[in-house]
Amino acid sequence: MQLFFRVEGNEDIGLGHLMRCFALSQAAQKAQIDVVFICNQSSKNFLLSRYQWHGEIVVIDDSHWHECITIEAKNDRNKADIEFIATCMSRFAPTGFSNFNQILVLDGYQYDHSYQADLATTGICFAYLDDINTFSQQNQNQIANIVINGAAAAVQLGYEKNAPNSRLCLGPKYLLLRPEFIDLPLIPIADRHSLLICFGGGDAQNHTLRMLGALSQLNCQFPVTVITGAAYKWHKQLNANIQDGWLDYDNAKHKISMPIHYIHDAQEMAEIMANSRLSISAAGGTQFELMRCYTPSYLVVVADNQMPAAAESSQQGWCNATDWRQQVDYIRLAKQVVADYADTESLIVKQKKAYDCVQNEAHSGAEHLLNVFRDVVNLCS
């Protein structure tokens, strides 16, 4: 079997789609399955920068994705993209094997219903990594041979109603995690000594800078670890501000009140998370990593697709979900964080709930998915 990925990551959409495909590719390669990523040059550069990267990368020109303003142009774009994928998969197919021995994984909202409908006409077997079942909201059926949503909230999103011909892989049994987040030891709250701030791979709104400013306005004194992702475009400015001791934004300067350890494009995230007493995090895939590090958290929701999983995580009791889709309030969140950071008993309770959740969930989502892929390949053969 061969596994192909059509996925992108950049400063606008972040790196979440790319990272979970990377997690699946790591498990595939461990199982001796060939992996090929089809992506643009910037996504290729990111993959090659990962310590654990292995596999093939084919660069596709995606400039036309940003130029479509008519239905006709969109159809032409989809056709060109799919033809490129089909040619690529044919080129990598071993002699004597059909495309039924290959599976394509799509991850990204640009691969919408019309795109998948066009893809289905080629006979390519494909899986779709999803978050919110937007097809159902648009009264459309899922088209992919396999539909994957590893969040606990996935079972509440109605996939069984609009995916009559798809193999459904829903819930934590199919959650994609990199190996570093599997079976971690629990480090007690008493042995953790910093606040972690991580607004994802891109942080397109630069919440990181303003969150630090809000904490400084409250005269925060405890240590803060700041992580920005590879797609964060203000890292040089932020680093200069931290070195100067002043945060410069919104036509004003704010004196930094706390010690800050800043890391751009960190690759040892499990160790950092597992040693953090509390975190402020974007409510994307990072939330599942934080739970497996048993780290109490504030999950900041900035997009509709993040809300179901964040709400479910909040109900589990190990974190709080903060909705910034309509209104952003840095000071309010900073006040909550400062109060919680000092409340050791409350943090211990939240950590225990994270621990209980992890013990009740499967730890090998990627392996379960690969077994499903094998089943589907056998059925199609």
C-alpha cells in the first residue's frame, strides 16, 4: 500500500492540517508503507525541517488557488489539481499494481464538496480528514471513501446521516498524535513552573504579542514560555521586543513584567508542554497534545471548526474554552490565567481529569487508521 497526502500549511491557515498528516505519515513509515506528500514549496520546506521527516515530496504550484473568482475558474483549478495528483500517483505506483493499492488523504477546507466530487470520478480511493462536518451544514453528503474525525465530539456531528457510502472513523480511537505524545509520564503540578503560551503554527492575528502585553499590564511575575510556530511571521519582531524588555504594538510600548523564554518553531513540544503548569493555547489540534501532557489549559477558539472539540474538552474538565470568534478580550483572559496559575488545588483537579481522559482513550489512532486503510484497499482490490 502507498499513502499520498494532499495538504498545505502556511501563515494564513496555520500548520494543523500539515502536522496531523505528518503524524499519520510517521506511523505509516513505521509500518513500511510508502509516503508521498503533494504540497507547495513552503509546505515542503516545513516538512524537511522536521527532525523525524522521511518520505517523498512532490511540489505542486498552488498559486492558482488564490486567483479563482468564478465557478468556471474554480472548476478549472480543481481539474488541474486533480490531474496533477492522478499523474503523481500513477508515477509512484509499483509495476503491475493498480491505484487500488494507493490511498490519497485530503486535509484542508479548500478540498470542498465540488473538489471531492471531481476527484471521485477518477476512481482514486481517498480519505478526508475533517473537523466539523460542513458538508452536513450545506445539506451535502460526504463523498470520500473514508471520513476521519478523531475528536471526541465527532460522534455528535451527524456523519452517520450524510455519509451513506463512507467508512466513518470517528472519535479518539482515530485521533492522530505524533509518537512523542504517546504514553507520557505524569509530571505533578508542584514540579511545573511556567505558563505556556502557544497560539498555533501561524497565529495570523498575532495574539501572542498582545497576550504578553495583557499579562504585563497585570504585573504578572511568574515565568512564561512562549512558543511560535514556523508560519508565525512576526518572530523577529517579537524576539527583539523580548530582548529589549518592551512590547511594541498598537502605537504604544508596554514594559514586560515577567521572565520570558521564547522559542520559535520548537520541535520538542511534548517536553515543553509536560513541564508547563498552565497553558494558553489555540483550540486546534494542540489541545489533544496538551491533554496527553496532563497540562491544564485555556483553549482560545478563533474559528468555527474549533468549537465542537474545544467545547467537548472543556466539558471533560481539564481545560476552559474561551470564545474569541466575535470579541477578543486579552485582559479578561489574563486575569483568569493569573488567578488560576496561583490556585494549585484547582490545577491538580484539572490535571487529574486530563489523566483520567487519557487513560480512557485509545493511544494508537494512526495505527487504527492504517488498519482501516488496509481493509478498504482489500475491498477495492
